[in-house]
Amino acid sequence: MGWLWVICLWAALQGSEDFITKDEYAKQLYYNPRGISCAECHGAKGEGRSIARYKHKNEVRTFAAPAINNVDFASFQKALNERKRGMPRYFLTDNEIRTLYYYLQQRQGGKK
């Protein structure tokens, strides 16, 4: 009798909708993955942004985040799993990385 209840519950949940859509989850993850927004440095569409200008030995320099909306998935995944100067470590799961990549591709006009 107990197994029948479990099977019925499992079957009922298969047709249920998710709490949030994939697009909503992807947007939330991009704007607040671990307290620091990807958009702050990489822009709303991943186009890259200038973060700061500073003077070093009387030369004006710019510290900028690169565009991340035009890279292939393998490069994107590798970059998120490496230590980079100025890039916080997020310790994202493979699913979170795929979701972020999906979000950026959607922002580019539907490429997947």
C-alpha cells in the first residue's frame, strides 16, 4: 500500500509546473549568482564593460571585463572554473553554468 502512494505522488508531480521558469531562473542567476552580479562587470547582455579607470605611472589605464556573450560554451565553462584576475570565484554547478550560458545566448537574439 505504501508503494502505491509513492507511485501516485510521483506521477502527480510529473505534470506539475516548475516554481519559476527556466528564463526566470537564468535571469536571477545572472544578476545575483552568489551576491555579486555578472551584469555589474559584463553588462546586461554580457557585452563587457569598463569597470574602472586609474592612473599608473602617469598613464591612464582601464580595467575592463570582457564580453562573455560571444564565446563558445567550452571557453565559457573553462573561464568560470579558473582563477582570473578581478573575477570572483562563484563555485557554480555545471547546471548553473549551462543556465548562465543559456541566458546569455537568449539575450543575443535566440542563439543556443
